[in-house]
Amino acid sequence: MAKKTEYKRYNDLLLDIKNGVARITINRPDVRNAFNDEVIIEFCNLFQAIKEDDAVRVVVLTGAATAFCAGADLNWMQKVAGYDIEENVMDAEHMVDMLEFIDTCPKPVIGRINGPAMGGGCGLVAVCDMAIASSDAKFAFSEVKLGIVPAVIAPYIIRKIGIGPTRELFLTGERFDANRAKEIGLVNAVTPPETLDSVVESKIKLLLSSGPKAMREVKKLVRAVPYIDPKGIRKLTAELIANLRVSDEGQEGIAAFLGKRDAKWAIRDKEQR
């Protein structure tokens, strides 16, 4: 029997786990779900627990009320402005850890972008495997307006949208709408607010029908391929598909397909209701 994962009590994150789906809500509506050092630590602890929880197959990340995430809490920013350089570096590294925990989560992460995502909030969007945005969501890399730069989120944003849009939007700090976010690849789909949940649920359904191990390997593969030379790619990809074909999950998936039945790992609609 698998060990039951114990979750801590979180002050600023709401967690609901049901039928293989962990739904995480940043619950700071009074500051438009901006994060501070405490939220960052909670994110790190939560995603570490989710990583180890075999019962969780999909993660959905969203914000409370009408905002996704306004980025860094300005009260926190004012506090860290009084830190010395070493303390500031340590503080920034905690945010690096948060983004890396989400980005490398072995479970697929869906961003439910229900409203504005500003500054570091765009970083949270970028580390989701897919992001579904409400048509009234707004985005901005607004750090330059404060005399700082979106440094910590830069690797994830550049990887997500490319150099050209990054240079423009990082320099201007201008706001852009959900359609522009989709055009540059920051989000995967845009839908009216009233259909946001149904579109997210359709993605969840697809993910719950996919092999858990296969999805873990997909995430590792996508991260690795751009940085491997052609000879290394040949070895990696050939060995990966060979290993998965003979794995229990691969054997079950092929048998289910040929037998015209659901694979044993599939969580069906009737189980989700």
C-alpha cells in the first residue's frame, strides 16, 4: 500500500485534492494574490509534497477572486529593499526554488489564469505546462516601472515566448491582453470567463487518460532535448522509448488500445462526478 502523503496547513494557499486532481488557489485577494516570502515557502513545501503523492495526477493553479497573481507583494518588496546584498540574494534564490519546484513537478500543471498576471505572476504562468486564460486577463512585465528587472523569471519567460517578445515586453513594461499572450505563446488558449472552467476541465480529462509515468517522462524529455547534442539525443530518445515499451505502463497502454478498453490508470468521467 502506498504511503499517504501528509500535507501541512497553509496560510495563503488553498488546497483541494479530489479524484487525482490537486487544485491550488493563491488566497490573498486583498493584494490581488501577490506573493511574499511566506507564500514562496508554502509553494516550495506544497510542490515537494505533491511530487511525492502518487494519488495526485494533475495540478491546477489559480488565484482567488478576480486576479491570478499580481506578482511580488509591494510591502514585501519594501522590506527586502532594506536587506543587504547577501540577504537579497538569499531571498531571490527562494523565488528561484519556487519556480523550479513548479517547473519540474513530475505531474502536469495547468494554469487557470482567471485574471491579471503581473510581473512574477507571469513567471508562474510560464512554469505551467499549459495555461488557459480568461479573455479578460491582463499581463505585464512591469518591473522596469519600479526600477528593477524581471530577473528571476527571465529564463522561464525566454524559454516560453522567445527572445523577440521578451526584449520588447521586458523593456516597455507595457500591459497586454490575453490574445497577445496567446500569440506569443505565454498562454495556450483564451476563452470567455464563463467557459474558463469547462476548458480547464477538458484538459484535465485528457491528462487523466494519459499514463502517469509517460507524462513524467514527457516533462523530463522536453526539458532535456534542447540542451543535448545530436548524438546524445539519439541515445536518449532510443533508450527512452525502448524502456517505456517494455514497462508495465507501456504494456498496459498497448494492451488497452488493442483491446479497445480504458487503461487501468484512466480516471473516468463517472469517477470525477
